[in-house]
Amino acid sequence: MCSLLCIPYMCSHFAYPTCVHFCAYTTCVHIYAYPTCVHFCAYTTCVHICAYITCVHFCAYTTCVHICAYITCVHFCAYITCVYFCAYTTCVHIYAYPTCVHVCAYTTCVHIYAYATCVHFCAYVTCVHIYAYLTCVHFCAYVTCVHIYAYLTCVHFCAYVTCVHIYAYLTCVHFCTYITCVHICAYPTCVHICAYATCVHFCAYPTCVHICAYITCVHFCANNTCFHICAYTTCVHFCAYNTCFHICAYTTCVHFCAYPTCVHFCAYTTCVHFCAYTTCVHFCAYITCVHFCAYITCVYFCAYTTCVHICAYITCHPSSISDLQLHTTTLPVYCIIPCHFPP
């Protein structure tokens, strides 16, 4: 198997081989079934590659394996994506399925279980014990001890935060100073809590929640993309499949039907109900209630639509297509505005 080294593109007679090219200064290479090509860097004494490895630069089900100089021996298990070792690292023992382990200087020992992606330790951190399924943990100075359960992606603690107990399935939690305790349920993507917020409880599957100060409780339904809630809003309940909602202050409650694209409410608007397929709706002040039918493209008079013009103190008056045909098409926007003023 290693009889004719350093001959470019020699063919191998193993099962399903294509070609094997060896560079200089490589003493012996033992490749199992299904190799395509193996390229070793200089000054590497021994390399043992497990089954189904395509190449040291590209393994099967593996992106890249780069072995730097001065590494005496490296043993990879199946399905390893990439392992990069820096100099002056004494020993790294990696189990199946980790992606990458980068150890900085002055770190005495790192023990990583299965499914850990990466662990980066800052200086002056004595010991960190991480359970399975953790992606990354970065600790700031003056944090004495952090105990994190499974399925956490990243936890960043600010100074003077004594202890935080987070449950499973949280992506990221950023706490500001003077926050005593936060209890978050499963499946929230991101939670940003401002100062002086006592407690926030989220239901399953919200994408992003930004809560300002003095908000007592916010409940979101499933499949909502983004919600921005201003101060002094007591409670807001959204239906499914809403894209974006911006609610100004002093609005007590707003309920939307499915598939509206964007809704912006001005001050002093009590309640608005929209039907499906409304692209954009902009309301002037002091309009109590407006109901639009389906397939209205623009409330601000898009060219050659049926035309819906809401004047001050006007409820709703659509124009007909025959009214639009009375005008020439040379002007950009031309339509009959049937304003109706109350008696």
C-alpha cells in the first residue's frame, strides 16, 4: 500500500478508489476504503485516518482537517468536521461529533463531551465544566461560577451578576445590570430585558421579543416574526402568520387577522380590524375604525388601482374602475376622490 510513495497520481487498488497523490516528507500513509486524495503537510510524523475519510483537506461528511506543524499525533473519529490545534497545547481529547476545539494559551485542561462545537476560555478562568450540546461559553472577568444545563447556545454575563439559572432550549440571554432573576420558558429564540423589568414569561416559538422598561407581561402566539412593544402597553395578543407589528404608546389592544404585511398605528386609534391580502395601511389621526376588503394594493393611491382614499373624518369610499377610465393614463396618479363629510 505504501510501496511507491511520492509518485504523482498513482492509482490505488482498494475498493472504489480514484487516485492517491502523496507529497514529499511523508513516510507512510494507510488509507481505508473510499479515499480520493490525501495531502499531508511537512514535518508530520504519523497520521491515522479512519474509514470514509476522503482527504485530509476534505473528508467524507467532513469539511476540512488541517493539521499544523509540531503536532506529534492526531487521531480523528468518523464525521469530524474540522480540528485546528494551536502551538503550545499539551493534549486535546475529542469525542465523536465535535466540530472544532481551539484552546488559548494559559488554559490548563479542557474536557469536552460529545456534540460540543467550540469552547473559548479567557484568561484567569480556573475551571469550566460543560455538559452535552453546548456550543460556546464565554465568561467575563469576576464571574465566580456558572452552571449551565443542556441545549444552551451561548451565555454572556455582565459584571456584578451573581448567578443565573436558565432552562433548556434558550439561544442567548443578555442581562443588564441590576436584574435580580429571570425565568424563561422553553423555545424562545432571543430575549433582551431592559433594566427594572421584574419578570418576563414567553410562550413557545416566538422569534424575537424586545421589551422596554415597565412592561409587566407579554404573551405572543406561535409563528410571529417580530414584535416591538413600546412602553406603557398592558398586553398585546397577535394571531398567527403576522409579519411585523409596530404599536405606539397608549394603544390598549389590537387584534389582526391573518396575512397582513405591515400595520402602523398612530396615536389615539382605538381599534382596527383588517381582512386578508392588505399590503399596507396608514391611518390618520382621529379615525375610529376602518374596514378594508381584500386585494387592496395601497391605501396611499397606487397608480391605476380601484382607489381608496381616507380623508380626515371619512370612513371609507372606494372608487370604481369606470371612474378611473375617465382620465388619461399620462398622469402618474389620477382617480376620483369621493370624499364624504359628515353632516
